[in-house]
Amino acid sequence: GEDVEQSLFLSVREGDSSVINCTYTDSSSTYLYWYKQEPGAGLQLLTYIFSNMDMKQDQRLTVLLNKKDKHLSLRIADTQTGDSAIYFCAERFDTGNTPLVFGKGTRLSVIA
Amino acid sequence: NAGVTQTPKFQVLKTGQSMTLQCAQDMNHNSMYWYRQDPGMGLRLIYYSASEGTTDKGEVPNGYNVSRLNKREFSLRLESAAPSQTSVYFCASRDGRAGGYEQYFGPGTRLTVT
């Protein structure tokens, strides 16, 4: 079955690292995504990782994928107040048109 | 290049009224999607269109209809609005071919049904 789980809330202090976790149940996922939603806006793609990769780094963002445990994480280094948003994990099962399956989102609050 | 556009941005309806939410994309994408977002529920797929001329139900299709008017446009219709349809509605599009990694989202339509 298709299910993506995330914790709903995370609070960190400005300058600390944030780690947002996600678990998924379908081992046939081909791509896994992290989207960011700022207040009153749509979703924007932050980064994605292919299922045959373990790690991807992009500036302050590090994505780790543990396929054995079906666990995906997003680490934001030096978290800033502008990082306050809802972060969605999503998975995709093939290379075609299959819709992405989204988690419920993690609301990150950054305390100055 | 506007990406994905949605109209209207806000709408208030009375129970039983009908309306159509419009969505258009200018990226020549094959696939288009309608989601609703409710607090604590994340994004739930209502309908999608893998390509022009096809539509499929998602997780929560009841009370909605869709039309893929052409490759650019994908509309969502509420025939008889109910308070349970109060939500934020997002349209999205994706290339759909192998390598079409990113799904692009519109800014959303905030609908209130009283």
C-alpha cells in the first residue's frame, strides 16, 4: 500500500540544524521528494532523490535515504527564520504519470 | 512563463451552489492534478489527467467533476457545494515522461462553503 508518514510539528532555534523525517511503505518507489510550503502559498520543490541513491546534498540541504528501513530525512543546516514553513515528503512509483503520494506535512517553526 | 495559474484565488459559496475552478499551465506538460489541502490531512488527490483526453479519480473524487479542456487547461467543478468542501484547492502539472521529476503547483484557491 501507499502511505507516507511524517511527524506534524518541529521547533528549532535559529542557527541550529533541523531534521525532518519521513517513512514510506512502498519499496517500489522510484523517486522521493521534499516540497516546501510557505504560508498562503503553493508547494515548491526543494529537492528530490532517486531511489538508488543514499544521500544528496544541495547547499544547506542534505537528504538521506535508508531504503532498508524505508526512511527519508531532510536536514537543514544553520536554520533561518525564513525556513519556517510546512515541509512535505512525497513518493513516486514509476517514471510515468502516476501521481505523487504526499505525507501530511511537518510544520517547522524557527525560534529566533 | 507563468507556470501554473489558478482562478479564482478566493471564493465563498452557499451550500448547493455550483462553481468551476480553473487551472492552466504554460509548460507543455502532459499530466495535470487537482488536490485539496485540509488542516492535519495534508494533500489529497481529487482527480488527475495523465494526458489530454484522459481523466482518473484520485483519493477523494466524490462531489467533484473535472474536464481536461486541452493540454493547457484542467478545470474542477463542484456541482452542489457542501460545507465539507471548504478547503484550499491546488492544481499541479508535471511533464509525465521519464525524467519529468518536478511537479509544479499553482498558488491555490481558497474556497469557503457556508
